[in-house]
Amino acid sequence: MKQFSVLSHLAHPRPRPFLAQTPQAINYQAVARSGAGTDTPTTAWGHKGFSYLNLKFMDENTGVRVIPNQLAIIEREGSLSDVDLSEGEIAPNGTVAVALLNGTYDISVRSDGYHTMSTHFVLSDQQVNVNFNLVPVRPPVQISSEYVSNLHHGDSIVVLGFVVDDSSGLPLATVTIRNGDMSSSTMSDGSGFFQLLFPLPVDSTGIALRNQIHLEMSGYTSQVWQNFDMWPNGDIIIRIRMVSGEGQETRRLITDREAVVILK
């Protein structure tokens, strides 16, 4: 059995991992390529002397959950004892939560098929949520420059990307993706991937309708994404997370941080 070891320096008694979220949590997006740590968090959460670190691991390109082979959390002072986490303590959706004594911690994540990622945090009576967007050694061919450039059209913009279930972190198949006037539509495949051409609008009415991406699937809250530019031979690559529920929510593509967007 694979062992997932967290080399975390903790004083006795050792706090065990837990899975928990609170509205007061501080949220970060860990950027794999920079390797840089975050600034010192400033909002206290409670539980004097302890902090709570909620970690989520996902593929940078697809948003699909990743289960690390090794997760190392090391307290910089080196004066506290170690604790190991087994495979069962990292959830199937690629999340784990750890209670730590306050201090400065270096975090390193290793997973087969992905580049190693490192960052650091200064914790002080807080709960911090961190998304680790791991960079695959071999990115999906569907978003490679060669593949995307072959889809370009002078009268359309290419819209492509991946859809995952927000809770499980797994790909969502058969999601309907379309524009506002339904002149273009498709469904996501087994890997959550979709691609389609949005014809360029010819008047103001067309701009209002075609400048939208609709995502719909039974059992999930529908999404409408707006606020993106359209130009000949252009493309948009987008990563979407869908939440179980009903109704519809509207978001602005460029300004909403819950989607990762690449414009070319």
C-alpha cells in the first residue's frame, strides 16, 4: 500500500487530521510555477495556539482531483515532533485537513506525473484553505498550442475546457455547453473535456447572446458565464467546477476566481 507521509513537526499531544470548513476560513490559490509562499495571514480564527490547514490538490489544466504520493509539511524551527499520515487520511476527492501548532511551515507536494510543488505559510490561530494547482509533466493534448491552432476559424472563437464535479473532483460527462442563442452547443466527454466554435456576432443583439457560455446538467446548478472578448481566430480555455443543486447562477468569466481562464 502506498503511504502518504506528512512530515509535520507537532508538539505532544499531536492534533490529528480532520476535514472541516468554516465561513471564516482564509482562501489561497497556490501557484505551482512560482514556488513562492503566501504573505502572513492576518485574520484570527480562534483556538488559541493552533491553526487548521485545509488542502485541496487538483490538476492545473483540468481541475480534476489529484492524490499526492507524498505531502511534506515541515515546521521551520525544527523543534517539534513529527507525525505521519496514511493513505486513508487523504480523502478520495484530493483533500486533507491538518491541525498544526502556530508557526512557519514549508509544504512540498509530490505526485506521479506532476511537477513537485512547494510553498510556505505563517500560521497564527487561523484556518486556511489552500488549493494546490499541480502542473502535469504532460499536459492534455487537447489544450496544446498545436491542437488549438488547428481549430481556429476566421469567423468564430474556439471555446474549450474541462468540467468537474466540485465535491468529488472527478470529471463530469454529458454536461451541455452552449452559447446564448443556441447557435453552437456540445456535450462534455468522459474526461470532462468539451470544445466548440462560437460564431462571431454581427450586431449588438448577437453580442449580448453569443457573449455567454451556458453549462447545464441534471442534478447540478446551471451556470452562465459572461464577460469575455470574441475575435477572429481566437480561443478561450476554461476550467469549470459544477455544484450539485438546482437553479442557475451567473458569473463574470474574467473576474471570477473560481474558474481558471487562459486567453490567447
